[in-house]
Amino acid sequence: MKSVKAAWDKAPFDPKKDSALKHYQAAKKANTARNEEDTNKELDAATHGLA
């Protein structure tokens, strides 16, 4: 999660960054609920959105 957050922090502001933030927030929520599968899915989506 830390690496995705760091990548998000470094990314320029654009619609992709907004989308990645939504996935990151969903990953945090899934992580809090201890749902590893959804956490990984959302982190992958966030990473892909920043690429």
C-alpha cells in the first residue's frame, strides 16, 4: 500500500490520478476489513491507472 501511495503522490494531477485515488481508498477500506483479495485487486487497479 505504501508503494502505491508513494506513486500516487508523485503522479501529476489529471483524471487518471483521481481514478487511482478512488481505487486506493477502496483498497484501504478492503484492507481494514481484512479482505486481502479485494485489497490486492484495488491496488492493482490503482497502479494500472497511474501507469
